[in-house]
Amino acid sequence: MVAAKKRAEKMQRPSEVWDLERYLTKRRAQIDRQFDYRYSVLIMVFGSLLREGKMTEHDLDGLSEDKLAAIRRFAELWGR
């Protein structure tokens, strides 16, 4: 919200509203991907959070080894 408010405060031309709209649309998509808790995408969500350092393997304690391996693979593949 802070970043969006700062952008809005700096706007001087009506056309800049569309720049703000594009920024908000992009951020919404990023947030939706990051916090998508559907079971079918949890490996990707956890892998992304692990890769970004927002989650540690310790946070995943209790998951089965096959799920942990899949999460690690996703983090490694998409971290390159």
C-alpha cells in the first residue's frame, strides 16, 4: 500500500493513472501467485518461498520426504 500511495502522490498527469493501474495489476498477480494455497500448487508456492528466502526447510518440518524433494527441486529449477 505504501508503494502504491507514493506512486499516486507523484502523479501529475491523468495518463499516469494507467501506469499506476499497470503497477497494481502486476503486484496483484505476484501476490496471488505467492499466496495461492490451493493444494494443487503448494509445491510451487513453497518452492518459490524457499528460493526467495522467505521460508526455510525447517518451516517445512512434518511434510513427507517426497513432498520436500519436490519442493527442493522446484526451488532449484526456478532459482537459476
